[in-house]
Amino acid sequence: MADVRLGSGESFESLLRRFNKRVQEARILAEVRRRRFYEKPSEERKKKEAAKRRKSSR
């Protein structure tokens, strides 16, 4: 979970920028997109295997 605290004299815009950066570093949105729809375990395995093949062919 991304947690940011407002520093003294810090603007809301800079706080929001820090929050967005933390969310991206934690890959929260990517995880949400990945879990948006249920994926059967067999489909998940097939995707992983395809990704391995793509990665190793480079």
C-alpha cells in the first residue's frame, strides 16, 4: 500500500506527484489491471509459458 504524508509547507500537487510515483513503483495499477477479470489457472500457465518463450528468443 502506498503511503505518503504531507510535509510542512508542501503543496498538494507535490504530494500527489509523490503518491503517483509510489503507486507506480509498487506496481499497484498493473496488479489491478491483471486481476480485473478471473483467469483460469490453465490460462495463466499458458500466458507464463508464452512469455518465457518470447523472453528467451531475444
